[in-house]
Amino acid sequence: MKHSIKAALLCFIAFAVLLAGCTTSKNNTAQPDKKDEKRPLTIALPTEVKSMDLYAHNDFVTWMAVNNMYNTLLKRDAKGNISTDLAESYKKVNDTTWEFDLKKGIKFHNGTEMTAEDVKFSFERAVAEKTLGESVYYKSIKEVKIIDPYKVQFITDGPNPLFLSVIARTSAAILPKKYIEEKGMDSFNQQPVGTGPFKFVEWKKGSYLKLEPYEQYFEGAAKDWSQVVFRILPEGSTRVGELLTGGVDIIPSVGSNDWPRVKGNDKTGIVSGASNRVAFLVPKVTSPKSPMADQRVREAVELAIDKKLIIDKLLGGLGTTTRTRITPGNFGANPKLFNVAVYDEKRAKELLKEAGYENGLELTMQSTTGRYAKDKEVTEMIVGMLAKVGIKVKLELLEFSVYEEIRKVNKVSDLHMVWLANSNFDAFTMVSEHLTSVRSLTNLGLSSPELEEILKKAEKNMNQDERDSQYQMAQQVEANQFLRLYLYLEHNSYGVSKSVNFTPRLDEMYKVYEISKR
């Protein structure tokens, strides 16, 4: 009897093992190795996506996501170097004419072929529609001439040494002429079409933007991702929480106080890289008696700020002090003004006394909160530093859309904080900054005939050596007159899932085609 029971038990175990083996084999057939599977990639954005039209604005957060649907004639690599994209080749015909040969057989997401007609349409629209946020960058284009279906010439209204940088801007997307003319731009914004590696799926404002790989992409379809989802997560703590729990794969602007949590999680880490973004204070003369009208006061403000302490205490050491926005890697950079600071509390107090503010003064300052890395904390630390030399600051921390509107209608106060990148990778940005933008000298009530003269000469100078010298001189004038109070070049820190290969770019764009699975 015992032998019968034992035999039966052995038969049952053998059958169970056999059944288990069959089940495992079946599951292996239905579910291939996860390493070979495509999966969604999820990336967090700190603010809302504004539009599917890259020309409509110059909002870098929107560009981070939306750029993945488009291509440009020329592009920049991760280090900022220019190369061809939709253009096969290009050449300068003369100082006012540039010629581009287009790649053939490239299809928009709706199946139509990209030709010279689309190039002409895209740029002439950018020039003609002055309400577009990017229009100012393309205003020098006088005509786009079609030579044949795959060759175009750009004629500028005068020598433009920045032309190639403009054509390589993230916003310089080639849009489908026929589709837009038939549907209109409102419909285009609801169902955008480009030539890029990812095509539109869904946009739920305030929540997410979904894209999927374009199978007919001319450089080959994206291999690793079934979909890319850009989630709008304004709060830094929320972004970190979502990363740690697997809700997102990449988050931007991780503050140094959150590094231990991210690094301590066995599935996440910190990836850092240099940026092209400089934090600075912009003074404004709000009335003839405004303290900011006095150069000594502007100098005192900069001298009162310990830039190195901000970098070390709030940014985890990831930043470089600067007295210019044109940092290394950009044409025309002045090395004498980079990696330097002029912190001197004693001299700041002396300057305020000389200017008639021995008993102190009161200023109002505005800043964003949650838009840039530690923006709230940085401005609060600056307020504390200014208080130590007798400058009492009323700080207004604003949600980005409110802050942006105030800046647009020139309702900024004595000082406002700015974090700006250099999308042209060129000192030319000083021209728009001081002569035409919402932060122009005129709008701010400031005046510098010396600076204006230098910038106007450099703007059209095709001699690159001379132009380089002119811009270096312009930066020195700007620093001497304290027209902008530059603080630090930001180094970006991203929280990244260890299942993702991600290398930060100098232009801060997410090029999902360059991101892969581990």
C-alpha cells in the first residue's frame, strides 16, 4: 500500500513538472524578451505646451517636446555644431544669397512629399506674420526663390552673418504648404503634420502630449519606443515622486536637495550636462527718479550678490559664475567675463551711500516659480543678500504665464529675474536683447549710445574676425555699465530611469530619436 501511494505521488510530481514545463514554453512564445520589445517613453515638462506651431512662440519647454515632429534644413548636434538635416547641401552664392539643395523622397506624416514649395511657404509665412513669436529672427529674408523642386535660394535684405544659425533654429521647421492651405492653421494645431521621427497622436492641454514613431521616417523609424508621452508636471516634488515610482522616465531641473532621493533609488539616477542658459537680473528705470537709473545702484546690486554661494548652496556646485550671457561655445564669447564674479559687500554699501541711499532703499523684484531650476530659492537668496547691504526687496513670485504676460506688456518693476538660453549660439542675441526685444534698452528706460553703435555695426558685418571683436567689446561695455546683472551659467540636472540611455544636449532639447533603452 505504501509503495502504491509513493508511486502515485511520484507520478503526480512528474506530471506537474511536465505541465509546468509546457506552460513556461507557451508563455515564452507569447511574450518575447522585454529587451526586444518597444515600450512607451514618458518625459516630464515643467510647464504647458503652447502650440504645435514652432514659429508661433519662442517657448523652449514647448520646443523640447514639439520639435520631435519636425525637421529643419540645417540642425545642431548635441554640442551645438551645425550640420544638414532636410538639406542635402548648401552654399553661399554671395553676401546676400544662399542656396540649398534638398533631399529627395522625404514624406510628411500625411504621405505628401516635401519639396521647395514647402520651404518657401514655411519661411515666407514666418517673415510675413509679424505676430508670430519667432518672426523677428527671420525678418532679414527678403525672398525665397524656387530654382527647381529640390533647390531653393534665400535672398536676404543685406549681409546677414547669422543666416546659417537662423536656418538651424529649432523653430525653423519645414511645414506642409498644401495641408495648411487646405485645412488652415487652427486645424493644423489640432492635427499637426511634419516630417520628423515622431508623429502626432493626442494633445490634452495641461496634461500631456502623445506622439508615436513615424514608420516612414527618412533616417529610419525609431526602434525603442512605441510612443512618447510628454506629461505636464509643474511641481518639482511631483516630478521627483513620479520618477521614483516609475510614472515618468526623465525629469528636468532636479534640485540638489532631491539628488539623494533620486540617487538612492536603485532604479533612478542623476544625469548632468552643461547648458546654454544664463540666469540674470534685468534692471528697469520705472521713473526718472528710479534708483535703477543710477549706475552706482546697479553696480551695488551686483556686488551684493555672492554668485558662488548660490551655485554651491542651491545648485549643488553645478554652475559657473559669469558677467556675460555669451558664454564659451557661442560665437563672440568674451572669456574675460566668464568664470568671474565681483562680490564685495563693503563696496556695495559705499556705492549706495555715494548714490544717496545711505539709509537704504526699497525695490520690487519679480521672478518665476517652478519654471527653472531652483528659481524661487535663488531669488529668495538674492533678496537676503541685498538686505545685508541695505536694499529691501519686495519679491513677487509668479506662475510663468502671469510672469510672461507682465514682461510682454512691460509691466516689470525695478528688477526681474530671467533665465535665458542662446538658441542662435551667437553673440548676435545681444542685438535683439538690447535693441528690439521686450527687454530692450528703450523699454527698460536705459540708454547706452556706445553699446548701440557697436551692436549695429556688428549686426551686418560679414567679416567674422571683426564681428567677434565687436561683440567682445559690446559685452565689456554692457558689464562696465551694469546694464544686465549676470549671475551664473546653469548646468542642467535630470532625473533619469536607469532603463533609459539619455545624454543632455547643450540646447536642452529632448531629441527622442537620440534616446534609447538600456
